[in-house]
Amino acid sequence: MTLKPIPFGKPMLGDAERAAVADVLAGTTLVHGPVTHAFEQAFAERAGARHAISVASCTAGLHLALLARGIGPGDAVVVPAMTHVATAHAVEFCGARPVFVDVQPDTGNLDPDGVERALTESKARAVMVVHYLGLPCEMDRINALAGKARAMVVEDCALALDATWDGRKAGTLGAVGCFSFYPVKHMTTIEGGMVTTNDDALAAAIAQRKAFGYDRTLDKRSKPGVYDVTVLGYNYRMNEVEAAVGLAQMAGLDEVQRRRANNDRVIRAGLAVLPEVTVFAPERGPAKSSHYCLNAVLPPDGSIDRDRVAALMKEDGIGTSIHYPEAVPLMTYYRDKYGYTPGSFPVAEWLARQTISLPVGPHLEDGDAERVAHSFVTAVAKARTEQSKGG
């Protein structure tokens, strides 16, 4: 019997999303409308933030957060070496310089010791914390270090929706948080993102810069089409269709998160028979993960080949991913521009070589989590045997 394939991720859209989109398309307002405002308010309430500003993507949000604080040429920003390139790209967009810091081997999160050194040596004006795969960084210490250095803390929450640190949600743990609604994230707006902050002035600056730098919003113009531009801005808006999908997604988000946590628990239990595999914990001190995926990291000595394990699981119909395929400073653009060399970021480089991300999303049906775990364990055993015989 051929078993159905289990993709790493899958957008979960239903009748509620389709009806919400149809309602928007039946009207005459596609941007600057009430659905976007309602989505922003609902998201702010869930995140526990005073402000939520919808944007075109998480990348756009990261760029705007730095731009709104005046970060630009001549400035430095601390960035983890293990992250999606968007985190570092946002710094480059501002003309600033990313200062890469290695990550912790048991979480993949920014190493606070490295942050302290980087702040001292570079005089960085901001620290970009990435809650790797949904587990919050050590925010108390990082905030203390940043505060002492008078550096802004920007949270990249692309994979951390509903994650918490000491009971407070990601996106409220620094000056500003940026979320992604890419199709396979915890929730989607097809494309899009959200910026959260408790800082009134920062929220206003970000909102202005996401729409060309207009000095007044559509509803505050005494004469239609008349406005001034007082700062440089971008077209980083979210439209009403995307916001409608987001609002519908939020209605079912509690159940989605429950299923993610349960799938994570089942797969984690199945992998317990592999002591040589590092499985990142869903909780660490006051940090609790959002369960974006389950990360399993194979030994650094290469005794088990990651690519072979992934290939064997693919043959078994199981989709996997890699977070991420290279330490960012060793990707061609950054390596060529700044001269970074292999060996400079040993933990990030190990993760890039040997990490496998396993699916825990709500698209997994009954028995799927057990099947994912069994496939991984079987693939590891086969890959180990093949490599041993080959050596």
C-alpha cells in the first residue's frame, strides 16, 4: 500500500477564508480599508502589544523597524549567524553593517556572550534577535546588554507567533517585533507580515514609512488626494484581501497551535531512541516555543549524512526542510562583501550542515506524527549503516 505524502508544510485555507476574500472583492475598497484595521487590532490584542502595523512581509517590517530609528550608513547591527537571510538583508537595506554572532548549540539562538562582545567592539545601534524555530532567546540578558549599550532590540518573530518568555509573548520582548504570514507559517495572509510595538512614536514612524512617507492617512485628508511627504517611505502595505485571510486564520489559531504542540510531543518522543541526535527542546527556562517545526541535528562529525537522511525520508513520502542551508555570513554575498571565512561560526556552520527540520503543522492527520518519527529513525539507521560500510 502506498502511503500518502506528508509535506513539510501546507497552507490551511478553508471556507471561512474564501468567504472573507469574497466579501472584500464584492466591495470597492482593496487597500487602506477597515478589514486591515480590524486585523491589526485583533493581532495586537493576541500579542499583548499596544500597536500592530500590517506590512507587506516580515522582511519589510524588519527594514522599517531599523529605518524608523534612523539606522543607516556607518551604523552596525548585531545579527545571528544562523537565520534566514532576510534578517541580515534588512540591515543592508538601510546601508548599515551586520555584525554576525554565533548561536547556542542547544537552541540555535543568539549567544548572549557573543552579543556582549559584539556590542562592545562594534558600538552597534541595534540587536536583531531571532527566536530560532519558535523558541525565544535569552531576552532578560540580551535586553540588559542592549540597554547598557543604548541599542535597540528588534525581534525577528517570523517563526515565533505565540511563543513566550516568562509569560510574555514574542513581539513584546524588545522595542519592536516582526512577524511573517508566509503560506506555511503558523497562520497566513498568503504573503504579508505584522510589526508590533508598545512605543507610540515608533509605531507612528513605522506606519508612516510603510506608505511612502505620507504625512496623513487616507481617512485624515481634508481634501481627497492632497497630502505631503515628510520622510522617505516605501510601498510596504498589506491589502484588504490579505487582511481578510489573516482575520479568518486567527479564528482557528488556538486549535492550530494545540495540534502543533501535540505533533511536536509525539515526534519528540519517537526520536528519544537516538541519543546521538540533538533535538532542540520546546522549553528552556522561561522560554516556551511556538512549535514551528521540530529540529533534529545530526552529529557534527558527519558520521550520519544529513542529505542522505532527507533523501530516504523523501522516498518514504515525508517532507523535510533545512533551517538554514548556510551560516548567513558564509553565503556568497556576505562572504564576498565582508570577507568572512569558514570556521568563524562553528555552531551555525554545524547546524547548516547537519540540521533537519521535521513537520509538526496542523496538516498532519491521525498517525502522521508517529509516521514522521518512525521514518526519521529508520532513515538515520540506514544512513549510518551505509556510511559505515562505505568507510
